[in-house]
Amino acid sequence: MRALVWHGTADIRCERVPDPEIEDDRDAIIKVTSCAICGSDLHLFDHFMPGMKSGDIMGHETMGEVVEVGSAAKSALKVGDRVVIPFTIICGECEQCKRGNFSVCERSNRNKNLGDKVFGHTTAGLFGYTHLTGGYAGGQAEYLRVPFADKTHIKVPDSIPDEKLLFLSDIFPTGWQGAAQCDIQPTDTVAIWGCGPVGQMTIRSAILLGAKQVIAIDRLPERLSMAEAGGAITINFEEESVIDRLNELTGGKGPEKCIDAVGLEAHATGSIDSMYDRAKQAMMLETDRPHVLREMMYVCRPAGVLSIPGVYGGLLDKIPLGAVMNKGLTIRTGQTHVNRWTDDLLTLVVENQIDPSFVITHTEPLERGPEMYKTFRDKQDGCVKVVLKP
Amino acid sequence: MAKGLGYLSIALGAAELLAPRAMCRAAGLNGMEPLVRSYGAREIATGVAILTSHNRAPWIWGRVAGDMADIATVATGIRQNGEKTTNAILTLAALAAVTAVDVMCASGLESEKGNRKTAVADYSDRSGFPGGLQAARGAARHLKIPADMKTPEILKTPEMSSSAQAAS
Ligand SMILES: NC(=O)c1ccc[n+]([C@@H]2O[C@H](COP(=O)([O-])OP(=O)(O)OC[C@H]3O[C@@H](n4cnc5c(N)ncnc54)[C@H](O)[C@@H]3O)[C@@H](O)[C@H]2O)c1
Ligand SMILES: [Zn+2]
Ligand SMILES: [Zn+2]
């Protein structure tokens, strides 16, 4: 089959690789009908996340049709079922899965010892996302092997097109969890850093959850226009001071809820701390650039909540924990517990409360994947979200 | 390429700063150690700026200006110390090449930036809410927030609690 294969920094190629096969009774094989490129894939493309090997197949936002089912998954899936595959692989039986903490499933990471070493304790296996989380082949391919397939799937109705369903795999529940874990109150101002695909979904979720005021921060005019369409007041951080504007919009008190939908490759213009981070990161003394985290910690209203769906990989410098501690802030973060939310979110899509396809700006054949990685990373051609068709 | 030039700046700057005598000997600039050391500081500052700043172009142009100063200095060196001219001439040739690379890179970066501006699109018609924005506000308030993600009652202000009750 053809698949997008990682070979090194900014080197992803569309290549022929062996078709996946059932390796375990609980596996299923999916024929991919649509897959997408995620901001998390960019951290691998730019090689800021450790643990990739040349030859790894990319992709964790995938949907398609079941073509083969292992004997132990037959009770839950049959050939021909239409499914969206969550990016977190879940066993459904461990203590964490039972509590709905799917992204920290204790059994799906087959490189558990690596996860234990790097993070203290292992997290769930993820598709196409480094050997720290299992080194499982991803879904930017014609076929995908789904481990623990009897649990790791979301069944979707035939009547709705791929484009409205695909993002149940990741960015829609990620935006949703980013907002939901803020426990938004009708009096709340919610500030969201980053208007990429995750930020856009977070904005929609905060609106649906009834925030009084949603403020979105980015620097790319086309993304800001999309944020505004979704109901956000926007701040262009290249043109105005984020801290000043946020305080102005909240009567000087700061937003109650702050959400980081940017992650470890944050930009900053002209600020001392960002120069410091870039130099340290370039010289491999720091893995992540926490400019957005610092801003959130500083501007958040006392007793507020910091929600961090943006991905971080390792060690961060100069974190103002004094502000967090003294203001009594709550931090909630994590890879998304996708299946915790997908029943509710599928219902919202079916009922036409939201149409997540609004975020798609580019639909291309799989072979064009390598170019689309560049287009998406460099924010060229008005690109917000890329869907690939194998 | 800009990044490579940033590293080069830092490496060269560090050498000029830490070992000015050796650098001067190599470049045929005996006796000009303090000046070379100050150039070292300049190189490091530009290098860090190139690696760290969002818009690298002005800093690369900064390197071009620095190259000019280097060329002028080495040229004086030729006139002053006759015996070391071969080294100085070789240095001059190398500097000219580096200047050319800097100029190329700086103009490349300028045009890259130009491309970015022409590609902007307008998505102000993409709300994502088929029923419109107004209907969407609060439309999913009925969905339950799991207990582990709720704000403890004690952290809520009376204002929050009463408006939450009014809304439900
Ligand atoms: N928690 C999860 O399970 C999960 C799932 C998916 C994605 N993610 C993460 O979410 C983040 C965003 O993903 P995406 O697909 O939207 O990526 P993206 O790269 O398209 O979006 C990031 C956006 O942040 C903006 N930005 C950069 N610096 C900023 C700053 N200082 N202030 C405000 N905005 C800034 C960029 O201009 C860009 O529009 C990534 O870190 C990704 O890995 C997390
Ligand atoms: Zn993702
Ligand atoms: Zn589990």
C-alpha cells in the first residue's frame, strides 16, 4: 500500500510499504477513506518530539471501512462497518480506561518501559506518534491496523459525509476537552491562544458551552477571520499586547479561563523570553518554547483555570509557578480522552448543532501529503486544515 | 540557510572573543586584538538574534553590514603589516564570499515574507454553526461536565453560582 513515511526532519515521503496484517485477536484492519494532518504531526515533522525512527508511518486522524476483524473483536465490529479511529489506543479494561482516562490507558503502549522512563509512568499507545507511545503505524495510508479494535473505534452513520465526522478522531474532542475541562460558567471570559484547527474547535466548544465572552489570539489574519466567524473577539499578538488587551476586556481582572491551543512551538515577537527560548532550543538546552504558558499564568484571574491541550514534550524553563501558586490556579491538561466525549459530540454533529468541516481548507490525494505538510507548517495558501484521500 | 548563518555567527564570535590573538594571526591582523574581540561580541549578538527572531531578514542584513566592517579592517591590516599579506588576502577573499552568501540569504528571506502576505484568505463566512452563531451560544450547556473537571463549589463566586442556576 502507499503511506506517508517519516525519514527525518522535514522529510516525509509517500512510499510503498507492506500492507498491515492482523497481529492479535483484538485487531482490525481499516481501509482508509479520509485522513488529516494535525498540528501534532508538525512537532514530528519539525522533529521537536523525540522518539521517531526512519520508516515510521505518520497519521493519527483517520476514518474508513472495516475490511478484516480479529476473532476477539468480532463481537464489536464486522466487515463493512464505517468507523472513525480515535488517536488514543484504548484497552477499555484497565483502571484508567474504566475511569474514562483513555489517553493514559495502562495497557495499550507496547513500549511501556520507554514511556515509564521518559514520563515516570507510561501513557496510552498512540497511532503514528513516536516510539514512546508504542511506535504504532499511523493512518496517513491506504490501510490501518487498529489494535484493541473492539474498543478503539467510534461507529458512525452512513448518511453523513467523511468531512463532518473525521475530526471526531482528534481535534473536535481535543477542542471540546480543552473547553470542557475549564468547567465554563455563563459569567466566564475564556481566552484561547492559537487559532489553528485545535484552537478553532476550542472556540466553537466554548461558545456551545455558553461562555460569556470568548477571546482568541493568533497572528495569521485568515485564522483570525475564522475565529471571529465562530464568535470570538480576536487579538493579533504581532500588533497588540496580549496581556493589556485581555485585561482591558475583563475590567482589569483577567480571563477566568485560559486555554493553550498552541503547544511547544510558540512564536513570540520581540519579547525577551522568546529569544531566550529560541536560543536555548536551537542549542538543545531546552526542548519546548513555553511563551504562551508564561502569558497564561501571568494574566489568568486568581482562582482561575489553565487548560492545556497544546502538546509539550519535555523540559521547560522559567515557568512562573509563583503566579500559579499564589493565585491558586488550577491546571488541567493531557492528551485527549477521545472516547469520553465522542457519543455527545457525534450527537451534536447529527443534530446539526455544529459542522466541523468548516475548518477544512485543503483536500488533496495522499501522494500530495509531503507537500501539504510544508503548506500547513508554513501557513501558506491560507491553509488551516488538510484532509488527504488515499 | 539563515539558521546556518546564525550558528556560524555564534561560532566565529566565540572564537574572536575567546582567542583574539590566534584569530588575528590567522587573518594577518597583528595588534588589533581589542577590535577583533569587539567584533566577536557583535557576531554572537547577531547570531543569537538570527536564531531567535521571528523575522530573520533584518538581522542577516546586519551580518552584511558586519561583513563590510570586517573587510575594511582586514584591508587596513594589509597596508599596515606588509609581511602577513598572504593571510590577509586569503581572509579578504573568504570575507567576500561570506558577504555574498549573506546578501543572497537576506534577499531570499525578504521574498519569502512577500509570498506569505499574498496568500492570505478570508474565512469570515465559516462559523461552523449550521444554525447560526446566536443559536449556538450555550446550546450544549446541558452536556455534563465530568466531576473530575468541575470547579469546586468553594472556588465559585456567588455571582457565578446564581447565574449558573438561572441558566439551567
Ligand atoms: N491534547 C491533545 O490531545 C492534542 C490533540 C491535537 C493537537 N494537539 C496540540 O494542539 C496544538 C495546536 O494544534 P493545531 O493543529 O491547531 O496546530 P497549528 O500549528 O496549526 O496551530 C497553532 C497556532 O498557534 C499560533 N500561535 C503560535 N504562537 C502563538 C502565540 N504566542 N500566541 C497565540 N497563538 C500562537 C500559530 O500561529 C498557529 O495558528 C499543537 O501543540 C498540537 O500538538 C493536542
Ligand atoms: Zn492530533
Ligand atoms: Zn486501558
